[in-house]
Amino acid sequence: MHGLSPQQFTETVSSFLVPYYVSLAVMNGIAALWLWKVPKPTSTIRLFGMAVPSSLVWAAVAVGYLVLAAFSLGGQSLMPQVPQAFRTAVNERTGPVIYTVGTTVLLVVLYLFRAWFVKPTVAWTVWNLMLLFLGLSMPDPNFFAIVAKPDNVPIVALVFLLAFFTWLATERAVENDRRMDAGEPPLEKLDDEKVLVWPDLVYIELICMVALTALLFFWAMWLQAPLEEPASSVKTPNPSKAPWYFLGLQEMLVYYDPWMAGVVLPSLIIVGLMAIPYIDFNKLGNGYYTIKQRKFAYIVFQLGFLELWVTLIVLGTLLRGPNWNFFGPYEYWDAHKVEALNNVNLSEYFWQWWLGKSLPAVPKLEWMLTALPTWISGWLQPMSQFVAILFTRELIGTLSLLFYFIALPPLMALTVFRKFYERMGFIRYMVLANLLLFMASLPIKMILRWSFNLKYLVSIPEYFFNF
Amino acid sequence: MADKKLTVAEILAAARKADTQGSGAPTAKEEASSPSEPSAPPSGESAEAAPAAPSAPAKGTPPKKAAAGGGRPSVAEMLAMARAGKQGGEAAEAPVAKPAAKPAVPAAKAASPAKKEAAAAKSAPIDTQSILSAARKGTKPGPMTKAEAEAKAATAVGDAAKKAKAKEAIVVPPMPVKPGYAKPGTAKAGKEQVGERRAFLFGMSALAVGFTALSASFAAWTFASIRFMFPNILREPPSRFSVGTPDKFPAGQVEERFKAQFGVWIVNTEYNGQQQIVALRTVCTHLGCTPNWLEAEQKFKCPCHGSGFYKDGINFEGPAPRPLERYAIQFASDGSIEVDKSRMFQEEMGQWNDPACYIPV
């Protein structure tokens, strides 16, 4: 926190943490009370081999939060926080690779062991740990500066909201899958009473609208709008960030040409989402939560949404600092942090590093300008030159791209996607395969960038074509 | 006859006639009984001859009182009177209940009470209120909730018995004789026609005025927008400007003084083994942000996506696909260096070998 003395900073943090811990205590207290009043199958927890009533456990957790709240009042020395050694380790170890691979592994683990993670006791514990981690990290000035920035509050809220809703849907899906394995109908079929749009639904929407408007009012009063200095065409703020919902796109722009990441891929995302109803041939899973019956659709969607969209938003918001460098969660945003990002094109790797030659010269094709009338050579010469560059200097990249987009779909149809191809027919299958390949090209390019400093597979800056 | 258009002379004549006779033609009285003229009726007895004449605003309710217009009729009334007079006695016999003093549309809607009842009995409720009430009563069409289905099944038997009883109790009243005005007639059509024409005429003029004003303001707005594109004064820095003599740019220096105003870095650097003074454009070749010169790291670094450029403008890190662009640079006649922003040179196109884009030192 810049511009604040340590004393002022401690007061600011403590003014946030005390009500925060108290509300967490209230949350756990309510849970304990509810479990005590309404006995559930989950009303005991096995703790050190003993069956303890869960209401007692959560009441103890609530008391623990109250103790933390009391300590938060006690100034810098008593403020509960994660140890400095842990923070340093996190700062040193994290990077885009660890972050992305880590979130992917986490999602895979959550998916594989979903039946365990959705159990109310486990989920409530994870929820408490997430909130506790946030609270314990807040006393770090660098962490606080990023997380408590009015811009970033929605992102922090998004992380928790998303965790909750993912749990909610997964819990229903796991339960439904279990029921359907046992030959029972899904939960939603038990209670499929039809209700009227008006007034049943419209009233709920009205109430939500009023409540959300009220929330926005209080939000606007509590957090100041993050205004910046007057705009100037010659001075770009550092770091310069897109609106939070576009930060996934901005992260994508790091790995792609602006034409690809700014126009082609976003359009493909929209077109692909629109194409889902026509691609999807699985008739199961209508009107109820399920994972087992729609494994492919579920995995593709969660990979695209949670991994390629949300985690990139979180990365762009919280972990990208000045000059778009990666900064650990407890790291000071130093505008002069030096990171070696010396990027090399595939053509340079191929010609200069492997073959030890210089890059082949760009074919000039000047004979066209003299031999042909202007109206033909005007477009034919640049076009031929472009194609000539594709198959001389950028040959290896062109071949790999052709293989990726032309040869891979039939190969996939013959191997892993054989059943899909049989069910879908040629056109639908090709659309699916190409959309999947485009989607997969982002993580592939990220990995290539990180592991080989690869800039572009095909790089023709003369004609603004880079992939 | 109904279709025949009245001439102005005829209208005027009829109006005069009506004025002199008080309420000349038999039907003219009821026209005068419009609520806009609730003055004392001198000829109330004839107005009673039209008991079914519904006043236009209170449609459907037969006017009990005969508030025949005794005062000077309005233009609208005059016109209606004229038509009534032309139609002669047969209109008086059949009490044509057309309050032509009002626009024809409400008159057409104002069916007789009998007709209205019939219509109400025949057609299903169509407004939201009645649909909702029907839904609450449980007689709605479409899907029903479980509770509703159960309730319906439970009460089905009792309902049937009740319905049978109710059916017995109903005494069907004799169908009233259809009055003449309810039958499709030429007279009615004629009256409506005049009203419609008038409404069209006056409505048209209002519409015309409105649309003319709208188009005029839109045209003015368009012209103003076009005019806006050609300002009287262009607050744009000149594309050619002098940056000073070469001795102000020692070797290895990046001069940032001209960045804010002109968007140019003047760099004295080595390119292809030759020491040159060049003018680099301060626009990132990735997505057009303005990079910063980091003196400590000796590089240009873009804050948006992390592209980096060496001092000579060659891209080396981040996503920027090509080097920064150069502006034309040359010696002016007074020996100072002049930058010309109207010409740009791209390295990847081999244009940096053009002597117009550097000054050898």
C-alpha cells in the first residue's frame, strides 16, 4: 500500500479483517445451529477416530474466527498472517507455467475425485479454507494492494461465487449419477411440477432485480470508482489492463498476433458456442444435472470456461503487473522487473539454429511487375510473394499448420473420435474437430512459448500474417 | 349515396339550415346531444326518439337523458348534420345511433348493448386480467401444476353435478330483435366514412408536420456532423518539425522530449554496423499501445502485452511481430535535423536501408 505509513496500513487492514472474521464466525455459527436443530446424515465428523457432532466442530471453528478477529485488533505484531517464508516461497516459485499447469491439475483432481469433494462436510471445509487463506493473506501490503483494489473486487468475488456454483452443480450431478446408476430417476424428475412464468418466475426475477440494484447502490457508495489520470495518446498506463471480463482475451494476445487473438479467435468462440446445439448429438442430460451421461460435453466446456477463460481472467487481473510481467501474489509490482522473454520465430529456429544458415531471402518476383499489366501484377505480385514466403522461409511452420488443421481431423476420426465421426457425419464432425483444434491451439501456443520461447509458427510480418 | 362526397357548399347549406331550424332534421338532434355540448336542450322531445344512441366516450351505455344540443353546433356536428339531412327521413325512422359528432371509430365500436352482451357471451376473455382470473379459477388452458391437477380430479364429480343443476336453472331469454342500426347498412357506412376522412385529413397534417420536423432536424444533424469532420482549426502538430542539431543527440541516447507532442523517439544508435540518428515511432507494432523507454534495461517495453524492443527498434520479446517503425529524417537547410512524419519505413520490408530514414553520424 503506497502512500500509507505502516501504522495506517495496519489500521486499514484491521478495519477490514475484524468484520470479515466476525462474519465468517457468524457464518459457521449459523451452520452449527442449523446442523444442531436439523439432524442430518452428515451430523457427525470422524475426528481422530472419534465421531464428533459436526455442529460442535463448526461452532469451534466459529470461535476460532472470533479469536482471529480479536487478534486482528491487536496491531501489526499480533495480526494473524501467513508466514513470511511461505510468501517468499510462493513469490519465487510461481510463474505463468506453474499457475496454468497448477490450475489445470487442480481442476483434473477436482473432477476425478468429485464424489468426495462435493460432500457437504468436505465442501464446507474447503470453503472455510479459501476464506481463511484470503483473510490470512490480507495483512501483506502487496497482496492487499491488488486484492482490495476497487477494480479487482469483482474478480475476488468471482472466484468465490464460481467455486460455489461449480460445487452446487457438481453436487447435483454426482447425486443424479448415483441415482441413475441405481436405476432411480434424477432429482429433477421427482419434482418436475410445471410453474407459470407469470407470476411465479417473473416475481422471483423482480425480487432479484431489486436486491441486486440495492447491492449495486451500496457497492457504489462503499468503493470509490477507480478513476485514472486523463487519457493521453502518448502515455499508456502501466500496466494497461482491459476490462476484467476481457482479460482472458488480453492474456491470449500475449501469445498471438492481434489479428488472430483480437478478431479471429473471439469470433470463433462465439460461432462455436452457437454451433453447440447442432454439433451435440447426445440426447441425454436434458433438464437435469449429470456428468456421467455427458462426459465429453462437460469436460470440453469446463476446460474452455474454467481453464481457458476464468483462470486467465484471474491471472490477468491479480498476477499481471507492470509491463505485463508475471508477479507472485505477495510480490511488489516493480515496473523495472527484468524477465527474459527473448522470443524466436520457428523459421529462425529452423534455418539459423538447426541448419546454421541465414533466413532465405524474400522472393522479390519483380519480373511480374514488368511482364504483366499493372492491374494484374498489382494484386498477383504481393499474393504470389506471400505464397512464396509461406513455402520457402516459413516452410516448416506452414507444414506444421497444414498438418494440424488438415491432417489431424481425419486422423482423429480414424482413432479417438471414431464413434463421433460415425454418429455425426462428415460436415458436423469436421466443424467439431476444427473448433476443438482451434481451442487447443491456445494452450499449445502457451506451452511452446514457455518451453521454447517460440514466438510464431508462421511469421510473415510483411503481410501482417502471424500464427 | 353514402359514398358520395359532400361539397363544401352542401356542408355549409346544411349547417345554415341546422342553425336556423334549431335542430332541423330529426336525426340532427341526437348529434347535438354529444357530451361536448351539454347545454340546455330546446328540442328535447325529438332527442328521445333515439334511445339507443350511445354517446361516444361512454360507449356501450345507452344515454338516458336527452341532452340535445341547443347551442351552436361545432363544425363536426354541422358536418354530421349535413349528412343526416341529406339522408332524409328514412334515417329518422330507424334510429341510427351513430354519434357522428365524434370520430367514427368509437362509434363503430359502440355496438348496441344487446350486441355487446352477445359478443361477450360468445368470445373468450382476451385481456390479461381475465386470463389471470381464469387461470386462478383453474379453467385455464395449458399445463397445470400437480396441485391443480389433484384439486381438479377431487372436485370433478361435484362440479359435474353442480353444472347439471346450473344448466337446468338457466332460462334462456328470447333473442332480441336486431335493430336496424345493428344491421350492416349503407347509412352507417356513409357516416363513418366522413369521420374517417376527417380524421385522416387532420391526422395527416399533424403527421406531416411531425415528420417534416423530424426530417429537417435529422438533416440538420447530419450536415452538422459532416461539418464537424472539417474543423476550422486543426490542433495537430505539424508533420515536419525540427528537433535540433545533431550534437544534441550523443551516441547511445534515446531522446524522449518529443514523445508527448510528436510521438517520436530520436535515437542515436547502431544499426547494421553503422551509427545512425533515427526517428522511431512510439507505437507498438503489436496492438498500438505506447511503449516506455526503460533506461535501466536499455529497451522499449510495451505495458499492454509485454512486447519489448531494443534501442534500435528491433523487436525481441513479447508478441510484437515486427520492429518499431521509423519516420523520415533529414538535415534542414539551417543544419538542424528535421523529422517528417508523413513517411514511414518498415524494417521487415527492407525499407530501413533507405537513406531518407536515418542520418549517419
